[in-house]
Amino acid sequence: MSEIKKTSKNKKTVVILAVLVLVIAAAVVIWLTLGNKGEDSPAATATPGGATASKDGDTKSLEQTFYIYGTVVNIKVFGDTVAQKNMDDIQAMLERMDTEFSRTKKDGELYAVNQAAGKEAVAVSDETLDIVKLSLKYAEEMEGLYDPTVGPLVDLWAIGEGGEHVPDQAAIDKARSLTNYKDVIVDEAAKTVKLAKEGMVLDMGGIGKGYAADRIADYLKAEGLNSAMINLGGSSIIALGNKPNGSPWNIGLQDPDQSRGSQLGTIKVTDEVVDASGVYERFFLQDGVRYHHILDPRTGFPSQNGLKSITIMSPNATDADALSTGVFLMGLEDGMKYLEALPEKVDAFFITDDNKIYATAALKERLNLTDPTYSFAN
């Protein structure tokens, strides 16, 4: 008998679950990101616009939680000049990008590009053009292991969206035939994007959260706000600057065998991105096999390479987001070699099915493991 992890189709249940997720995630985010257990903190107060105001020592902070991008987004900004307008601006940015980059929202630009696949080019905004160009750059650098045209496979498997069984091989083969980043035609002068074949589907899910996190960080720095925690669903986190007292942020690291919020250890970071991807996020079980959301364009199936998760540490969230997918599909040995050969400083640790942790040399010394289930293998 197969065990299935299902997405509820009952609207009332979805609403209840969404509310619960917001409440739980808000508490978890504070615990994971601020790393200040046992410290005294003054009582927080709500602002008229929805943010919560408090102080860290003599430094003012505002914190607000949004449900967008299909996940819980928590932003906490420190600085004497931070105001509700900053949170309102961030919310507007997130809502705009969520619509522009969505393959399902009918008023979105990516949706329009997908609808016109095989027919005509579609004019897009500078922002959409930018993320599409970046996605193609990552695809080329990783030889298609990260591929923004994986949409037909994502739609077919529908993992996390009601998918609960393995599709038949003919359907997988058809979806694979429509997955090829080289069939995306970008005209920078005209600011248009065209998909060469009817049925192709661009999907920015692989870098959308990272891209949004980078744009929020850029906005805050332009506003003179250089101390913040930007957390998009726990999988894309930017620790901007240091904490107000000058100490690094203390980030809890996700345990891939537990519900989100459990941790296997911690790491201290300054001006750095933590991006995690793993088989624990969205999946179903069939005949004892876990079918997760990280799809391999080469086979059309979820990867089965002995990895549970990968966590990327990088200066840039968009880079980290793309790498967490592509390097996961490379597997442990090839993925480690790829990261070590990159010209920019990127660190990572892999967790294998036997709970062993393989970390790049610079990162191993920074990891503080707190769960005895896990141990270093290298």
C-alpha cells in the first residue's frame, strides 16, 4: 500500500492551515534567525501599518510577516530611521514580483509568455527580463541541470499541488521534450521573451525567492538600513550586515527529517545568504519510494542520488537559489567539485541518506552541530 502526502483540496482546510502556518512560522523565524535565547528584550508594540516595533538595546526595529510567494515571508529591519513605509514598500515589491513571475496568475507576465509559447514574442518589464536572463545564464553554466523551462514536468508531477502518483512514462517523455532552456528566445533590445515550442512553460520557482530576497536587500541598503533579517519561507535567508550590537546573526539549520522549524545545528553569519533545498519540502511516497519536488530534466523524475538536502552559503541569494537546485542534481561528488571550482566564494554542506554531512572546507569549521543524529563524514 502506498503512503501519500497530499495537498488538501478543501478550501476551508487550506485557509485554516494557512493561518496556522503564519502563526507557527512567525514564532519559528524569530527563534531561528535572531539567536537570542535567554536575552531580555523589551515588549513589542504593533504599528498601524501591520509591523511590530521593538528595540534591541537602543536600536529601533520593525518586523512584519507576509504570506506571499506561496510561503511565509518574515522581514525584520533594525535602524533608527526604519518606518512602516519601508515595510509597505517591501510588500508592494513582493506582490509585484509574485504576479510578474507567476506561471499561473493570469495577469502575470510569465503567464503571458507561456500562453504565447510557439506563437509569438511577449513584451515584458525590465524586472521580468532580468530574471529570465539570469535563469538562462544559470542553465548554461550548469549545463541544463538547473532549467527554467522545467514547467511541463512540474505541472505533470504536481508535487505539493495534489500530485500523488508517478505519471506514466509517455507523459514524462512528452514533458521532457518541452524542457530545454535553449528554446527560450530573448530579445534584449525589444524587451521580449519567446518560447520556441507550443506547450513550453517557463517556471521561475527555482530562483524566484532568491531574486526577491536580493531585491529587498538592495532596497534596504539604498534606504541606509544595513542590519536586517530577510527570510523567505526558511529556504532563502539573507542576514544583512550584523545584529545591532555588532555580533553576527545566529541561524538555525533545518533538519531534513523533521517538520520545518526543527534544527540540526546553527551557524553564525554576517552579510551572507543561507539557501536550503531538500527532499523534505514537498513529496509523496509510492511503493516505499519518496518522490520529491526536485525534478531532474535529464530523466523527468525526481532525483534519487542519495542526498537529503543541500545548504548553500553565498553572498547572493539568486545565485544560491539556482545552485541549490542544480548542485543537488549533480550529486555529492560532482556537486562538491563544481562548487570548489567556482571563481566566487560559495560554501555548502550536503546531507546524505545515512545522515552524514559533507561540507566544503571553509564551512565545516563554522557549523555547530547540536543534533547527535548527524555527524561529519569528511
